[in-house]
Amino acid sequence: MTDTTAPFPNLFRPLDIGGITLPNRSVMGSMHTGMEERIWHADELGEFYAERARGGVGLIITGGITPTRSGDLMPLGGRMATPLSVLHHRRITGKVHEAGGLIAMQILHAGRYGVTPFKAAPGSEPSPIHPFKHIRMTDRMIRYTIRSYGRAARLARKAGYDAVEIMGGEGYLINQFLAPHTNDRTDRWGGSTTNRQRFLIEVIDEIRRQVPRDFPVILRQSVADFVKDGQTFDEIALLAQRAERHGVDAINTDIGWHEAKVPTIVTSVPRGAFVKFTERLRDVVEIPLIASNRINTPEVAEDILTHRRVDAVSMARPFLADPAFMNKASQGRSGEINTCIGCNQACLDHAFVGKKVTCLVNPRAGRETTLVLSPTRSAKKVAVIGAGPAGLSAAVSAAEKGHKVTLFESRDHVGGQFAIAARIPGKEEFHDSIRYFRTQLEVRGVDVRLNTRASVSDLVDGGFDQVILATGVTPRIPEIDGVDHPSVMTYAQAVLGEREIGHRVAVLGAGGIGFDVSEFLTTPGGVDSPSLNLKEWEQEWGVTEDLETPGFLTKPRPEAPLREVYMVQRKASRQGKSLGKTTGWVHKAAVKGKKVEQISGATYEKIDDAGLHLAFYEEKKDKKGRVISKDLKERRVIEVDNIVLCTGQESVKELAEPLKAAGIDVTIVGGADLAAELDAKRAIRQGTEAAAKIA
Ligand code: NAP
Ligand code: SF4
């Protein structure tokens, strides 16, 4: 019987999957952490999972482990193929079991998505997003690979894993067999639906031959490929039925290939956007169905489990952001959860360049054993100046250690640059980060002084042992003739709604903020944007509900832009190069869809009543890249009502020197430390590290 008075009663119901019982309906989905590859990372990786197990997650699924060399994601990738691997993985499973958790190993063969010269795949087309040409698999290679899946599952069980998950989505090897998009074979492994599904069915049979029937096998199945010539719904439904018949115990659903041009996990994707793709399988199978993607709060999870026909929810990044997510939810403390904001900046962006994964809002992720906020034995009086991301993380981390913290903020609210970002369409999740910090300030008893500009004498007279300066940045005002014209405003003024903005607007600067502001200016609704409206989002990205359409893709139909916007930069290079690896393409596609005119290689001549005057020069350079001549090519006046400056920032840190002169121990963090790469990931990390260092 469900206790309906407990918080999130459906989320906290146990669930049987094969021979195991999950204590609740949460699954930590597979994430590559960058620690799977090396044996010497086993203890660290074990501790990473153990912290999540202690935090109450129902079942942990590891990052993808390959069954054979041709399936490596990267050179020398994590593999389960020998008894040595069993020893290494026992250290991981041991830590999770000591912590009272359950852990499944994901078996992933990357196929043409491998970043190695040894990769193999069923079809001929190379991966559009990875280097190296792959080997087209022969019949013999296919049979060997099937056997290697069985071996990996048998060894995983020996290593103490409680289950295995077969990765059958995201465009990896199995998905490459399943969809005509990549399977152009004419032998028994290609052509008809039965032939394309044969590889997976034989993999399931082989695994079942090598592990007992009560050892759970989960299938990560793609239920929407979002690529041309992807699977149809009939094929997906048939595959689910066949998988169940052949011994799969649960289906963890998966959305979109890595090469898909539909965003599936970034902040701008509405929460729970893809649950309907999962619940359609309810009519055809009886085994548990696990919904995934953009489920990041217990409220969303509970709503899905209550109203939709699915049995569990998979959340991956939310457990990076907060390992204690489930415990906090079960104790009715969901306001204290550090919510994943879908930014990808410290997780996927790291994974894609082979860096160890961490989290923008939780810099302790992946550093559980080295960045420790251990309780202090002698509480110090700490002042933190500035309540942006750096100051907030410093204040709550120092307070967590037991220090007596006072947080000074000159504005009437906390959040700093996050409060600006949260008003950008599709970045509404930043409100959750501010909510998290606000709750932590309260729970940890930080003395918050809003509307207070701390002076040197306040800090000296206040008897503080340590000052953390997190005074942030101010927008840079470039030296352009007429920059003080009434049509000109900073991005902060524009986004915070402090100024009226006309119909035709020039955005100066095409960095992260230039792109954000261009989206803000062109999206109908402004801050009350409908960007999280599912129907409109599907139209914008060309997602269809038509079950007959392969891959569920149709022509994108973005809404008409609200304003006519020009985004200008001085560099001649393509705009958007500085954006995140896994999110930049989404922003670039969004401004293109909103018909923003992107102008590069411009020189700002002046601003006046006529608008923005630009000049374009042809430069000749010597062998060392020095400009040796410059000829005027063109002049252009962009007639605009307003000009928004997104031309970078300058650090604000005038308190630093006087404080040091007064003998106060000062640490500078975030934008105040370095404005050039104003970056919330660094800001939050520096704030936490500064607090961790206070003994
Ligand atoms: P940014 O990425 O450094 O871009 C600053 C822009 O201003 C550049 O386009 C630069 O282009 C121009 N600029 C610099 N100095 C100038 C000057 N003196 N006069 C005229 N133009 C000048 O900085 P940002 O856009 O302010 O973003 C700050 C940080 O926030 C970034 O590091 C980024 O990581 C982060 N962010 C990222 C995202 C995202 O990825 N979606 C979104 C928001 C913020 P030219 O020099 O070529 O003109
Ligand atoms: Fe979520 Fe961003 Fe953290 Fe990744 S880095 S887990 S997307 S908050």
C-alpha cells in the first residue's frame, strides 16, 4: 500500500526488476565520468557512486563499459573482457554495496561513435561528429561481438554487479544496426526490420545464455531516434516486445542520437518532454518502463509516476548536481536539492573532450575524496562580499564547515549573473540554483545583509578573520564614438527590463551573452517566454507525434522573431566558437531560426541617431600574421532603435588592496578574480575551494 501522506509517495514505492528490488523508483542513468578507463581510478569512482548510494538512489547504472576493443569509446576505454577487469570492478561494486546501494554495469559498444582508429560499425557512412573512419563489420566480427556482450555480462556478474544494462540507444552500435539511417547492409544483418533487429536479439540471447535467469538484464532502448531514416514506432514497439520475450527485465528508454539536430537534454528542453515516447510502449510490454531525459526534480518525477504510464524515472545529471537528492526528497526537504540546470558545462562538455566529469553547480562531483568540506574545530568569522554564484557557494560552503558567515550584497536580491541568466528564454532553470542557495543560506544560518555595500571600515571593524571577495563584474563599455547615445544600453539593463527596447536592435559582441541576448530579444514573451511550452518547442525543433514518421522528425517551424536583430563582432571568424561543445549548436540553431543577422569582421565607427555605423576592411598580413595593409572595403549603417552592449566584462575588486593593506586575509573568487573568462563553473568551484581552505 502506498503511504499517501509521505512526500512523493509514488517515487518512494519499491520496484522489482528481474531478481532485484529497488527501494524506490529512481535510477541514476549512465554517465561517462572519465574515471572508467583507468584501474587506478577504481576507488575514486567507487566513492563517487557510493556517495550517491548513501544519498538514496534506487539503482545506479555505470558509465558505458565496452565488451571488446572495437567498441571502445576512447583509446584504452573502460572494458569488461578479462578476469583483471573483474578485480578492478569489484572495488567499485564493493563500495556501493557497503553503502547499501544497487549497481548495474552498462555494456556499451560505441560502433562508429568511437574516438579510436580500431572502431567497427555495421554500415558504410562515417560518423558525422567523430574522427577516424570505421571498419565495416564482417559476419565473423558481428558474431564475435555478440559473444563479447555475453562475456561482459557474465564477468560483470562475477564482479558483483547487481544487473547489466545493454546500451541500445543514442546512436551507438546497436542503434546503428537498428536504423536504416546507418544500416545499409544487404545480408542477414540489414534490410528488413527483422534483419536489422537480429543483432540486438542475438546479443540478448547470448547474455541470457551466460547469466542465470534471475540476473536482471535491462535494455536501454531508443524510443525516438530523431535522425533521418530512424526507426518507426511500429519497429520500436516490435523490438520492445521481442526484447521482453527474449529475457529483458526492464526497458530504460532513450531519446535521440548524439548526431541528432534536436536538443534532448539542454536547459531549454521542457521538463519531462519525452515521457510520451516511453509510455507508448505500455500497450505492448509488461516489464517495467523507465522514463528519462529532463527529469530533474522530485516534483517532476512524482508527477510523471502518478499520471503517466511508466514505472520508474532515470535521472543522470541530477545526481551529479546533488548526490543526496533522494534522501532530501524523502525527508520533505526538496527545497534543499541542488538542481541540475541542464547546462552540460562541466559534465558532457568535459566528457566529450576526454576530461574528468564534474558539475557546474556542485564542484565536489567527481572530487568526493579531495574537495572535502570537513567540519572546523575552531569557527572563524568569515565575510563574503557579493552574492553571485561565487559568493553564494563560498558562503554556504564556509557555513557548512561550521564557520560564522556574513554575506554582504549591495542589491536587494542574491544571484548576481545567475539572476540575469534566469531571465533568458530557456534558462529559467537558473532560478532553481538561486532557490537552492537561498535555502542553504537559511538552513546554514548565514547572516545575509542585502542592500549593503560593505566598506573597508565595516570589514576591519567587524573583526572578520577572513574575507572572500566575490564582487563580480561590471559590463565592459567599449570605446566607440557615441557609446553614450541614449539608444545604447548594457546587456544587464536590457535583460533586467530596466530600459524600453525598440523593434530593430544591434547586439554588439557575439560571445555567450551576445547569443543569449539575441535569443531574449527575438523570442516572443521575453522573460515570460513560452520556451518551455512543449508544443511550441516541438514545432521549433521539428519533432512530430506522427507514429508513421521514421525518427519522428519533420520540418522545424520556429515562431516568427519578435524583433529584427543584428549580432555583430569585430573578429572575422564564425560566430559562436566560444560556446559550449554540447550546447553551442543549440544556441547557433536557435538564433538562425530567429533570423538574427550575424555580422563578423566589423569595425565600430560610431553610434548616432541614424544607428550603428560599421566599416569593413580588407587586411593583408605578413607570414607572422601581422597586419601590413588595411583597405576599406565597405561602409554600412545599421538603422536600429537600440544597441545592446554584450562586449565582455571588467572585474570589480576595488576592496582588495585596502583590505590587504589593513592586514585582512583576502581571497578573490569568480569574476572579481578574472573577468576575461567570466564563467559560473569556475566561480562556484573557486567559492567552494576558498571555503574548504578555511581551517
Ligand atoms: P565573451 O564570450 O568573452 O564575449 C565577449 C564579446 O565581446 C566577444 O564577442 C568580443 O568579440 C566582444 N568584445 C570584447 N571586447 C570588446 C571591446 N573592447 N569592444 C567591442 N567588443 C568587444 O564574453 P560574454 O559574452 O560576456 O560571456 C561571458 C562568459 O559567460 C563566457 O566566457 C561564457 O563562458 C559564459 N556564457 C556562456 C554562455 C553559453 O555558452 N551559452 C552563455 C552566457 C555566458 P570581438 O572582440 O570579436 O568583437
Ligand atoms: Fe547539470 Fe550542468 Fe551539473 Fe551537468 S554541469 S550535472 S548539466 S548542472
